[in-house]
Amino acid sequence: MVSPAVPLVLASIPVPGDQAPVQGLARAIQLSVAPVFLLTGVSALIGVLTNRLSRVMDRADQLGGPSPRSESPEVRSRIAADTFDFLRRRSRLLMRAIQCATVTGVLVAAVVAVMFVSAVAALDLAAIVVPLFVVAMLALMLALLLLLRETQIATAQLRRRF
């Protein structure tokens, strides 16, 4: 005796050409989900970087304002110049990190687009996807290394202050 589950399973197999475009679209969406999560992480990283840059700019604005009267003008100008050098280095590193993270986002979005077209059109575009993804990961690594260096400079500045 044949169980009733067998005809149901056989009945759920699509007829070729009947739902093939829908399946291709579903596959394209499935393949695009992981890189979209990566885009979310990259956008969070860009948020962190821009917040750090904003703090550096706020600190530079504070130094441009009135300074404490307890120190002589020569000491104040030396401290301000030294601090401005640190802030300038930090802002450069942060800007480069933001650029690298933005490039990462653009490349990951391109990977999603190429994978989507590849799945829908049933084309093998791996020769395009692989280099795009590798370059995106290299840009992400560079952005993280620049953030690490900026954090090291900020910590060194803090140690010199106290």
C-alpha cells in the first residue's frame, strides 16, 4: 500500500517551464540575503566612523575657542598645536576609513546586483562576483585597520594628557 504522502510530494514538483521564472527569482533573493546582512554591518561601521569623526571635529572646535587662563600663552599654543596634530592625523585616518567602508558598501551592492542578475538570467557570472567580493573584503579590512590605527592615536593622546 502506498502512503498518501508520496502523491503529495510528487505533486509539489513543478512542471518545467511552469514555475521556473518564479524559482529563479526565489533563488536570486535567497542568494542576495547574506550580502545584504553584510551591507547592514558596513552601514553600522560607517555610522561608528562618522561619529568618531564628529567627536574629533568637536574637539578641534573646542581648541579653537578660549583656552584656560591658568597657563601662559606659549604653553597654551604649544599644547593646542600638539593636540591639533593628533586631531589632524585622526581625522585623516577616519576619512580614509569612511572611504574604504563606502567602497565596501558599493562593491557588496554590486555583488548583490550581479548575483541577482545571474540567478534570474541563469548565467554563470562567478568570474565577476568573486573579484568584486574579494575587493570588497580587502576594502573592509583596510577600513578596520584604519579604525584601529585611529583608536591607537586617540589612546596615545589620552595617555599623554594624563
